Amino acid sequence: MCTQAAYSQLSVKNLTWYTEKDGLPGTQVNKIIVDRFGYVWIGTINGLARYDGYSFKRFYQNPNDPGSIKGLVVWSIFEDSKGRIWVGSQAGVLNLYHPSTQSFRNFTYGDLFDSEANVEAGIVDIVEDKSGRIFFGLTSTYGESITSTVLYFDEKEEKLKNVPASKGLTINNVKSMAADSEGGIWVSCWSGLHKLDSSGTLVDINPQLDAGSVFLSDEFDTQLRGDDYGNVWGVTNVGRLFRIDVGTNRLEIVAAAGDLGNYFFNNLVIDRNGTIWLGTDRGIFKFDPKTKEMIGLDDTESRDFQYSAVNMLALDSFGSLWIGTNSTGLFKYEERAMFRSFSNRRDDPMSLTGGWVNNIHELKDGKILVTTSNGGFNIVDLQKNEIKPLPYEAILPRTHTAFGLIEHSPGEIIFSSNDGFFQFSYPSNQVKRINLPGIPANTIIQYFLNDRQGYQWAFTMQGIYRKRTVDAEFKEAKIGIDPDDENSMKSATQAIESQKYGLWINTNDGLFLYDYKSNRVNRMGRDPAKGDVFVTQDVNALYEDSAGTVWVGTWQGGLSRFDVKEGKIKTYTIDDGLPSMSIQAIIADEKNQSFWLSTFEGLSRFDVETEKFYNYSIDEGIQGQQFADRSYLKTSDGKFLFGGSNGITVFDPESVRKDSKPPIVFLTDFKLFNKSIVVGENSLLSKPIYETNSIALAHDQNNISIEFTALHFSNPAKNRFAYKLENYDSEWREIASLQSAYYPNLPPGEYVFRVKAANNNGVWNEEGATLAILVREPWWNTIWAYGLYGVLFLAGVFGADSYFRNRVIQKERERTQARELEHAREIEKAYSELKSTQAQLIQQEKLASLGQLTAGIAHEIKNPLNFVNNFSEVSLELVEEIKDIRRKTQDVNLTGEEDDILEDIKANLEKIHEHGSRANSIVSSMLQHSRGGSGKKEPTDLNALIKEYVNLSFHGMRAGKNPIDVEIALELDDTIKEIPLVREDFTRVIINLCNNAFDAMRQKFNSELKFMNSELFHPKITVRTKSEKDRILISVEDNGPGIPDEIKDKILQPFFTTKKGTEGTGLGLSITHDIVKAHGGSISINSTVALGTQFIIDLSI
């Protein structure tokens, strides 16, 4: 009998806690089962839930839904051989859940048990015999005595019935039921232990106690459980485990809590290894029937859980133990401590010193020397799990980090630090300062190496030193120090002697190979002309295998496979399964053809043959997620050690089992146009989608989505999925969390949907789940439709033959007529094109004539006009002088005919001067139109030019005839700098557009004045600039009367004007248009009658 316990083997770190915050209905869990798919069903005081690793699906009672569950408190759950789920709830209700329809049926049993009063009873246990008959055990809710408490379900009549008992046997409140490996049903009641005989009758059974096995007077069993080896196991209220041999009917007390204390054993479960897990009123125990050892959780680690009463235990297919408690919710216990770690704990002075682990060294007695940055030395005994810390402050007060450890003789370890060179002696743990002749005292040695050539190397950040082992003094190795040489090295951090090539040297600036014969180094994986290159040149780790292939781990560059002879490099990244792009160290596991990699995101095991990565995180017991570069050790007895930010991780690669069991993958839903297909007689699905191999769809049922799941509870958040629709997708689509695939508008065809999944360690269920999908062709594209088309075609051919014969002449006539019409259309088209061409020629001739005319005007008209204008002005002045003289010499009151004549002469001269000035203006405009600008563009500040000439135009308008008040708004883009313009010409563009706007708004103002509406009209001109990529936009916008659509196309033509009488020349906008075109731009007009006009200049720059 076992009375011993070892607490440390069950760790609270392996517990995962689920509460109402996670979606659990209630914290009192009464029953747990795991169904055939892997779903975990949980019955609580507040209802039923199903857990898939991602979320809890709750089943609610709905009085308006006959297919919903009845009853709130769930006491029992059972999955039968048909996949149905039986749920026993409060108030005399049994629920039967059909997964195919996702609905419940309800049965009552209140009239089947006997009691003295109105007693409420519930189903506490459900079992099934080999014939498929389902049995139910009842007990009262509040402890009253009831009888006739074992029922079965009659499948034919679909009702519950009583199980008969032998004569004189009273079956009262049921505590537990169990099915043994031979098909027998065992029932534990208040009245004792009973069994169902071959006739289906309950009979009393009294197992014989083995010698030394005695039941106490107040002892009773609390739960029974059958195994696969002919035994029925049970636990009792005083913390004892017993076993009944079904064949011999003998009972043996196998184990007891004993010295562990007084425990009430509530339940038990047997795992696939035969280990028995026990639930008690204060936590759980694990019992090994072979060693008779009982193991519990350490009270110091989990007092909260240790004092939780365990109501129910269940095991899933992955070996995890699910624990339902009386008040603290649901727990999952997973024995996942694959790794052992030693770390710093502030409350434990005998833990590892704090800081990053930067050196790991095996001592002569098998203990491990570990140094930490800013911490100290540590002697780690892996056998005893003991640490002896030696803080720097105690042994080397001025040192904060040790570098480059090497054991130059047994127990004598040389290292460097920020304070010089030292020797650590073991086991005395004494440190003394030493000199390394030839190496400057202030040098920090990153790495020591004794090679097979008889050299001792010292690699530093300032250079490389070496000496023969028999020499006393180091000398600087003159290799790779020429800064002009592409093979020069800035620093060296580690070296590994090659079996074939020489000496590999890792640096933060590349990988180098030293050739002993030539005494030279060559940079590898850097020059594309010499072969492939590494993703990054910061090399942290290197391993050369027996074939001469070099495996290189880099910072932020992944893992690379380097074929030295061919210069080929294959790099593995996070897309291939690496947890991080930063590889810190590599240890080879030659026996299993794999590498262990420490990274900046946990540990990873790389299988060389399959090229797959299996990743491990803190959940598996590693020291932390971040590991240190070059901090690793393979011990003489085959253990692997890696150091990191929080300590060291130790493991035996042979004993570390990667979780080789992949997730359970199946389909969960099939939707058409985002609506689930319900199973039914007239439905596309006759059975659930997870049981369906193929589905056929009509051509218009081609908008589908398929939902799926992967059950693996170790770390569901890290489960991954990949799916593919064969004959549609060219590659697998890999996703992390989304559990659905959507395919809209699938064309007709045959497809196969495949989905697979991987667990948190990267183990894939390659088989996954599949569904064949047929999208039928529309009826008009089917074979029989094409046959019908053929028949119709032949009938049409024969029927149409005579018709077409009769139509030949008619068609020929129609063709002739069509040709004639076509010919007429071509003539008409040619005539139209000719007219258009003539119009263009006329316009061109006008423009050419204008150029010739203006040249002649410059000589023939300009000078006479100047004489007319000048002498008219002089004559006006003379008339004024005559009038002045007459006023002086005559009586002012006298007027005569001469004065009237002088007034007429003056009026005529004013008209001559007015029309002469207008003719001069027309000639000047014509000269400008024909001459153009200088054509020389210079960088010009566009915004400044616009401000200046808009202002100039405004003041010119105000100084002229009929001035009006105009609001001027400038919206100029400040990002526009100087642009190439012919300044003299472009100023004319701005002035012309502004003058036109002023004239138009004056016209509208005067018009409004006539109707006494002038106060409602406020003239406004807005000038904008805007930069768009390689274009500049300039707009001049007014709120004048606008331009009618019928004259928009003519407004830019020479001599076209809308001004009345002799007020306009019709050349201003034409000149503006020509200047804009000369600048490589265009001008467009947006105008709305009565609202205003906007001229937009688009310049390319």
C-alpha cells in the first residue's frame, strides 16, 4: 500500500485555468466528457457548454424552441456509440442532443422512481453496455431516500423504463455506475454494490476482500471506473483507491492517502499509460500502479487550486487532464514540462545570479559553470538540481561580465573581463589576476579556441591573437586586417575548426574562412559574383556537418544551408516555420538528424530530412523567449544547454518528446450565400458536413463558404491552418486564426476542398479533412442540351434550306443596295470632311493673312494713325486756346456763331481722337498677335507674378471709365516655387483674363442697376493656383453673367467679341490662348449663364 508522495513532479505551471471570464457558464463543474471529435463538454450549475480550444459554445434553454435544452443545472453527460450526447439535468429532465440536427429532445422520468414525498431527483451517471443499451442512475437532489433509481432507454418505444432488481433487492440513490471490459454494468448505491446480470436484472454483489484489505465502518465508495484489463477501480470517502478483479470478484485496497492527510476521494480516471488520476476534496493526485507512487501538487505552488474540491476528471485524446471543481471553475493539466530551466529568483539567494547567461562550460566533475552579465559565476549540479551562486561582488568586485571562458588545464579556467585577465580555479572557486603575454591588458577576448594544428587562438573585438600551445606569448595574427581588402575583418566573435576547409570565423560583419596554408581569410556569402549571399552578414552561430555542409545562423537573417563547393545558399525563414529570424546558437543532434536552435523567440528543433521546424515556448518550460548568442553547451553525457535572458534551459534531446500527435481536423459548417445548410430530407446535406464526403450544387449555388476547426488544446492560439480547393487554388492558403474558406462565383466544375492543421509545435495533420464539390453546368450547357441543340440545328438546316434558296436573289439585291448606300455614306462623309478641311483652311488663311496684314500695318497704318491722334490732340488744345483768347478780348456775355462752330470742331476732334485711339489699340493687338513674345523662358515666381498683375489690372480698371467695386480673392498654392515662363507674355495672359472678368462683371452690374438689383450683386474675382504632380493649374473665376454655350467654342477665335459697338477688338482671348499654347499648356472654360465664368489654365512642368 502506498503512503508516500512526491509533490514536485506535479507542477502548477502545467495548469490552465478557465473561468466565467473565458466563457465558462459557471464555476461549479459537475461533469466533463470528451466526445469522439475531441470537443470538451462541460456540465455546470449554470448550464451546458462545449469547448473547442478557442471558445465555449453555450446551450441555452429557450421556451419558444422545442429543440432547445431543458433544465439549468447539469449533473451528467454521456456520448453513446451512435455519437449522441445524453445530458441529465435538474427537475427530472433528460436531454438527448443530436449533432446532425444540432437540436435536443427531452424526456421526463419523474414517475419512474419511488419516494415517500414529493422529491426532486437528477441523473448523476450514464453508461452503455456492449449491446448499445443506455443506463441512467438517479439520486435525490437534497439527500432524500428514493428507490427504483436505475433506468434504461427503450430505443423502439423511445422512452425511459425501469431496470428490474432481483427479488428482495432495493436499489436506492445511485452514487456511480461503470461498464467493465467484459460488458458488465456496475452500480454503486447507498444500499451497496450491484451488477446487472445476463438477464438484465440488477443483483447484489459482494466482492471478497484480499488479506489486509479492510473497509472501515464509515467508509463508502464514491466513484467506479472500468479499465481495459478486466478491473473495476473505485475510490472512497477516506482517501483510498481499490481495485476489483471482475473475473475473480476479489477486491484489493491498492493505495491510500495515508501520510498525505485526510482526503475525500471524489473521482478517478485512467489514462492510456495505466496511470490513475484522482480527484479529491483538496486537489488532485497521480498514482502509478506499477511503482505504487502517489504524486500530488506542491502546496507552495498552488494553494488556491490545492484547496479546490474536484468534482470531475476527464482525459482528452492528447493526454491532457480536464478538472472540474466545486467552486473555482475548470482546469486543464498538461504534462508539458519538456525542458528544465534554472533562473534567477529574487526571493531565493541560491538561485542563478541575475543577468543574461553569456557562458556555459562543463567542469571536470560534470557540473556546469554558468556566468551571467552583471551577475556572477554559478556552479550548477544538474543531478541534484542545485546551484551555488558566486556573485561578482563577492569574488571580483570590479568585474561585471566574464568573456571567453576556456579551460587550459583541469579545473583552471581562463577568462577576460572589463578589468583584465583572470583565472578561475575549481573546486576552490578562487579567482586570481593573470597576464596573457602578447595581448594588451585592456582587451576583451570574445572567444578562445585550441585547434588541432597546435594553436591557441584568442578572438577579440580589436584583432586576432594566437600562439603555439608550447609558446609563452601570443602574437597578433596578421590576417584580414587590410581595410582596403574586401576580406578584411572588423571583429571576430567565434571560431569553429572545419573538418575539410580550414577555420571558420564568425563576425558581426560576415562569415570568413581562414586557410592555414596561405595564411589568408576569404569572406563567404557576401559577393554575388562568387555565389549566393546571406540575408544578413551578422553571423551568430555555425555548424559544419559530416558532409561539409555549413549551417549558418544570423541575426535577423534566419538559418542558412551553405554548400561551400557550389557557393549555393538556401535560407529558412519564419515563412518556413522558424519562430524568429534571429538564430543565436546551433547544437546538432546527429542521432536524430536534426538541429536545435536557440532564437530570439524561443527554441526550435529543425528536422533536416523533412525541413520542418518544431517550436517550443515558455509553456514547455524554457527559461524565456530570448536566448543569448553563442550561449550553449553539449555535455559529455549528451545533454543540451542554452542560455538566455532569464537563465539556462537543460534537456536531453532523446527524452524531449515533440508533441507528435497532430490536431483533430474536421469540417463544421457549409454555407451557401453565407447561410448554413441544414441537414434534412430535401436538403443538400443528408448528414452533417463532417460526415459528408461529397456535395453536388447547381450552377447558381456557387457562392460557398466552408468552416472548419482543429482541436488541439496545448496552445490553441498557435494552431495553424492551411486549405486548398483543388482545380481552383494553385497553392495552399495558410492562415493562423480564421477558420473558414470563402469561394464566390465558382465556375462549373469538379473540385476537392482540403484543409489541414498544425499544433503549436508545428506538427501537421497532413490528412486533414476533405470534401468533393461538384458545381453542375447550367442545363443549357449539359450534354443532353447539346444533343437537343444538334437536333434542332439539323431541323433548322433542312427547314431553312428552301428559305435561304429563295432569299439568295433578294439578299443579292439587298447587298447591292447596301453597297450603294455605303458608297453614298462615304461620299457624304468625304463631303463633310472636305467642308471641315475647307473651314480649317479658311481659318488658317485668315490667320496667315492676319500676320501679313499686321506686318503691312506696322509701316502703312501705324504712322498715319499716330499723326491723326497727335494732331487731333494738338487741335483740341488750339481750340481751347482760341476760346480762352476770345473770352479775354470779348465781353463774356457775348456769344456768337463762332463759339458754336468752335464747340462743334472740338466735339469732332474728340471723336477723331477717340476712334483713332481705338484704331491704334486694334493695330497694337494685331501686332502682338502676329509677333508673339521673345520665347525665352526664365524661372519665375508664379504666385508673385499673379499677385502683381491682378493688382495692376484692378487699379487699371478703377482708373478707367465706369469703375466698379470688385472683391479680389487669391487662393495660391504655397508649394509652387519658381517655374519656367516667358514673363512678358504671361503677364498679358493674367491681365487679359482679369480685364475680361472686370468687363463681364461691369456688364452684369449695369444690367442689375437697371432693375434696381445692384445692391444684391457684389462683383468678385477669384484667382487660384494649384500644384498636381507634374502640372500647374491656374484659374480665374468671376461671378459675372457667364458665357452662353453656343459661343463657348468661338470665344478664343481671333476678332470674336461679345462687347457692343466699338468697345472690343476680339483679340485679347485669342492672344491669351496662343501664349498658353506656346508655354505647352491648354486653356478651358467652365461657365454657367447668370452665375459666372471660370478660365482654367493647365501648364505642364
